[in-house]
Amino acid sequence: MSERRKVLMVCLGNICRSPIAEAVFISSITQMNIANRWSADSAALRGYHVNSMPDTRAQETIKSNGITNYSHLARTITDDDFHDFDWILGMDDFNITELNRMKPEGSKAQIELLGRYDPEGEVIIRDPFYDRDSTGFFKVFEQCSRSVKGFLETHQ
Ligand code: 4NP
């Protein structure tokens, strides 16, 4: 059996969008019985929140969507990640610009917007960190669910 394909979800702080994307990905591959063929992690572009749990609104969103076993502490992306992961999926255009700037020459990771796999065409997953409530986090979850499904259908 060939090696697992590896996906790294990336956003600015790794406490809002990319943990939700990672939790959705892990939950999806588990439900689809393909967890033996895929693995996922998440990371930040900036080290503002290293070792922090996801934002409480992200935790609430993940739990209220039935994912109860997700745990992750924020970490920053490293040069090795660009060699280790098959895909590095960013949430917005700034993420993609930064990832392309950081990508070491000769590394294998394919850098893409997660939202390019959204069948509803909502390509940008907006940063909800400065919002006053959880509404934006629930929207992030919906976008991630659609996009992860699209990604797995495309690359099954
Ligand atoms: P994320 O959201 O990139 O989706 O994790 C943010 C979290 C923290 C900050 C910005 C965005 N911050 O500036 O601290």
C-alpha cells in the first residue's frame, strides 16, 4: 500500500480557520473510512499564538458540529513542512502569497486555496478572529465542510 497523502491546513494564527479545516478533514476521512490513506495537520504563518488551543469560538463550533475528539496546539509552519506535505491549503489570498514566498526551492507541496474546492464557489475563507460573535466561525465550518468534501472527491 502506498504512503498516506498529507494535507497541511494553514492560516495566519492557527487558532481559528486552519484548526476548523483540520478537524473537518480528520472527521471526514474517518467517516469515509479512508483515514488509512490520508493525514492532516494545521499550522500558522505567524507565531502569535504558538502552543495555544483554538479560539474558544472555534472550539465551540467544532464541538457543536459533533466533532468531540479534536485537539491541537498552534504551531508555526516550518521549511520541512513544504517537503513533508503533499498539499498546503491556505484560507485567503494573503496566506497563499506568504506560502509561495516561503516555499523552499525544490519542495514538493502543492500550495492552493482550500476554497477552490468549494462547489458553491466561495473561494476565500475569511478571518473571523476580530468578529464580536461566533457567526463567522460557523460560516468557516460550512465552507470547510464543502471544500474538504470537494477536495477528497477530486483527489480520491
Ligand atoms: P486565524 O485567525 O488566522 O484564522 O487563526 C487569526 C487569529 C489571530 C490573529 C489573526 C487571525 N491575530 O492577529 O492574533
